[in-house]
Amino acid sequence: MKRRIGVGLVGFGTVGAGAAKILQQNALLIQRRVGVPVELVRIADLDVTRDRGVAVPPGVLTTDLRQVLDDPAVDIVLELIGGYDTAKRVILGAMAGGKSVVTANKALLAVHGEEIFEAAARHGVDLGFEASVGGGIPVIRALTEGLAANTVLSIYGIINGTSNYILSRMTKEGHGFQEVLAEAQRAGYAEADPTFDVAGTDSAHKLAIMVSLAYGTPVNFKDLFVEGITRITPLDIAYAKEFGYTIKLLGIAKFLRGDQEDEIEARVHPTMIPANSPIARVDGVYNAIQLVGDAVNDVVLYGQGAGSLPTGSAVVSDVIDIARNLLRDASGRVPPASFQREQRRPLRLRPIEDITSLYYLRFMVLDRPGVLSQIAGVLGQQGISISSVLQKGRKEGQTVPVVIMTHTAAERHVQAALREIDRMAFISEPTTLIRVEGHDE
């Protein structure tokens, strides 16, 4: 039996420093949980001079990542550099050398996950990636183990703290997107280039991983429908409140049982959800993921979705799990992709135009007689039923908002109607569409 488990870290940034700090501060606790000491024996980073607030013994730091990959004392490699090319080489190189891997790299897994899963199985090593989705929230283990007895009927996730912070502040203060984004950047909650966050890409990476695990199917990240929050206005947030809804950027997945074949929906977009729902009450940089299983019904996981220590906690939880397996010669006990390799099967991803939903539609129109009847007429021709209408502040000859909430409708019919309506002379700007999750009344 091994006398210790050696850990090699590649990438000594925010998350790497957090993981290192936890491995040091909680060393005795981790040893009690594992059975032997778990020690950080190598750290590779381009910058080995900057103080990370973690005391590192002499000889541990190096700028040569080969010293991590080739060191026989390293049993588990932590890839925490992010990005694609170098990170992928580190992971595949470590696996080829018989070392298990822990990563927080959601973008890499969303794009190259199948190749990495296959490599882990081929080399008989473990792959941990709890930190790739939801920071310190244990959603990966929930999907692969805790809820393994369930068919996951749906996933609703606030899985990007930056976007949730921005929408929360817009909701509370009534400020516009650009103003709140600038504030978030000053506070350190948004990057200098926030595109991945506000455009929904980061959420889509995470959703692709969850869908792959929940449904045992390869997911092409590029096939997901993704829409960000940049077009959300204080006006839309105010109308959402009037209807009893809150706007959140959600990653949504649904399992659809079919007569001929099963399907899944997987999409990221701003969504109106009932204001009294658990997810609607999640504010600031916090994340929350609501999983619905056929046996357990609703399970809601809530916590910090980013940050040095929360994400480092998830990394170290994987280290502990893999260390236990190594001591019992049980690598591969839980397949990296949740399902046994031969049992994974492709499921059709339903195109966005084939989904059905409730819809919020905001038209900016010239206030003159007959406008509402013309809009309603086009919607009716597409089989779209109106559940309610709001029109305030009549200003003859000026531009005013007309807001319509629909009953359940097909996306393709709604989009066809909007293409026709937006060409009408009285429409002053493209119509705002927000999908609504709720029950038809």
C-alpha cells in the first residue's frame, strides 16, 4: 500500500493557489479521510516568483511542466492553467504516463471531452472535474453518483456568476446593462473582456458537460443554442416583475421521451421564471442548479460558483476521491462520463426552432389606432394565442412599448411571426423576445 499520494500542480493561479492552500491547511483532515498523507510535491507555472500567499517548500516550484508529468512521485496531476492546446497536452500526457488527472477546465471538456474521457478509460486512470461546473457546488458528483438511480428530467442552472450579478443589480437598482457591467468590472466580478460571461458561452460550456453526464450522450458544444444578456433592459425587468417573473440567464436541459427516439433540449438564454421559485431568489455572484429526477423530484444545489477557495475545494475533493481509488486499486470505479463507455449513445438534440415555450414579446411601436390588432392578427395566423397584453403611457404618434405574453407556442411559429411584424412600418426597433418557464394558465 502507498505510504503517501503525491500531487503535481500545473498552473499556480487563482484556483491553483486555492487548491494548494487547502491541501496544506487541511492536510491532517485530508489524511484522516484518505488514510495516508496527500502531499503537493511539484508545482509548475510560468511565474515562480510572485507571492500567492502559500508557503511552498524549496524545490517544489518549477517552470518546466515536464518535471510534473515525469516525476514518479506524482500520482495525480492538477491541470489548472485553462485554455485549450497546452492544457490538453498536459492532461493527455499525464494520462499516457499513468497518472490520474483533476481539471477545472470547462471549455476544454465542452469541446474535447469525448477524447479526454476515452483517454482516461484507455490508460486506466481517473479524471476528476468537479470544479469545471459551479465552483464549489458538488453538481458533477450529484449527476454521476448521487442521482445515478434517476432519469434526470430537467436541469435549470444559474451557472455564471458574472451574468447573475449583473441581472441582480439591474433588477434591484433599475440601471442599464452597460452601467452595471462597468460597476461589476470595477468590483472585480467581471473580466476586462466579459464576452464569454455575458454572451452565455461560459454557461454553455458548463451545460454541455452536465448534459453529457446526465444523459450519457456525446454533446457537440457548437450545437447548443446560446443567447446572452446584452439586450436585456430595465424596461423588460420591470415588465417581468409586473407579470410575477424574474429574469435570469439559465442553462436549460430537458429529457424528452419519444415514440421513436428520445431527445434532449439544451439551450442557454435569458429566461423569465416565477419570482417565487428557488432559482429566482439566487442573487449576486452565487450559482444555483435545479435538477429534477424521476424518483427524487426537485434537488437544488446552491453556492459560490467561482473564486479561489470554493473552486479549490472542488479540486481537492476530486483529489481525495482519486486518492482513495488509488489506495484500493479501484481506478475507473466511476466512469469519467458517468455511463459505461459502451452504454453511451447519441441522442438527438432538439433544434431551437422545434421547442415550445411561453413567450414575452416587447414591441416598440408608433402609437396609432389599429397597431395592436395588426400584431395580434399576425400572431393568430401563426397559431399563437395571447394570454395577456400591457400597453401603458398612450402618446399619440410617439413610440411606446406594447408587451404581449403568449400561451405555449412553437419557437418556429413565433420567429416567423416576428419576422413579419418587424417589417411593419409602425415597428421602430427589433422586437425583444424572452422565453418564459412556467405553466400555461
